[in-house]
Amino acid sequence: MAEILDLFDTPAYKLARTHDPVTSHEAAQSVDTSHMEQVVLEAIQDFGADGCISDQVLAKLSHHRYSTITARYKQLKEKGLVSVDHRKRKAISGRSQLIMWATEFYVEKKDD
């Protein structure tokens, strides 16, 4: 169980850039990244093999702030818990967003 929890323990220094103001560093220290990474991962897992785009995750977690959710994507990808490739879907804005999968549901698609 400790190994699983360690996957979500992103160090605060990764949440603020070195040139960010001191308030950003203070905020990074106060964020419960472990909890939010788990929440975002679980939301992505709920989409299963279909995967999801950021708009879908944001809609599912609408009671959380945009930046609280989107900041977790990078850490989840770096930890190998979320996978993305070249595939995209149309977002609410009309632009395309990359599809994300919880890694256990990801199936690589070969180009035809």
C-alpha cells in the first residue's frame, strides 16, 4: 500500500518554477497533490478504453478549479499512470485536445 501512495507524492518543488513569486512556492507547499492526483487519475480511469480529453475530466470534476485539475496531468504522465499519443478529439472550443487514457486501458494504435 505504501508503494501505491508514493506514486502520488509529487514533491512541491515540481509544482512551482524557480522564477515564480514566493506566493506560488507557498501555494505549492500547501497543495495536497497526493489527493488531487488520485482524484484526477480516478476520473480518467472512469472513461476506460474510450479515454477522455481534458474537457471531459473538467466536466466530471467541475467542483474543483481548472488549474487544480490540469496541473495534475503532467505528473500522472511522468509517473506512467496516464498515457497519451497522437490521437485527438474535438473540444468544446472547437479545437482538438489530446486523448488521455489511464495506462491500464491504453492500447497503442498503429498508423494505417
